[in-house]
Amino acid sequence: MRKKVRYSYKLQGKKIRKLRKELRLTQAKLASLIGVRRSYIAGIENGHFKLSHRITYALSDIFTVPITELDPNIITQIPEKTGREFLGK
């Protein structure tokens, strides 16, 4: 059994903000790409919300990073894949 990593939502939010800014995306643009409100992205970046699997996969695909880089507690069969690769799209 895999040990669960204690992971701070604030750290997760900082990582997402950093990745978003590297791609020069606004919160509004990122929100529109994944189908949520801009305030939800702000809440994620401020550590107020836990990412759902759907949002994690979408962000992984947009940022082209492994799913586990965004949430090390996600259990996948192939953790090195991005969201799109994992879902076979």
C-alpha cells in the first residue's frame, strides 16, 4: 500500500500559480480552459480548495506535468503521464 503524503493546499496553490504564470495565463483564461470560474482558480491558488480529480487532470494536461506533481496523493497506475495521456485523449 502506498503511503499518503501530507500535502498542504497552500503549497499546491503556489505551485499552480507558478505554473500558470510560466505559461503567461491569467486566472480568467485558465478558468475558461478548464470550465470553472476565475474565483475558483483564485481559491485554489490561495489554498482554500482541494483539487478534484477532474481539475487535477485538466491542469496536468494544460501545464504538461505529471498528475502527481500537482497532487502526490493521487493514485494512478502510471503516475508519469499527464492528464490527457492518462485519460487516453
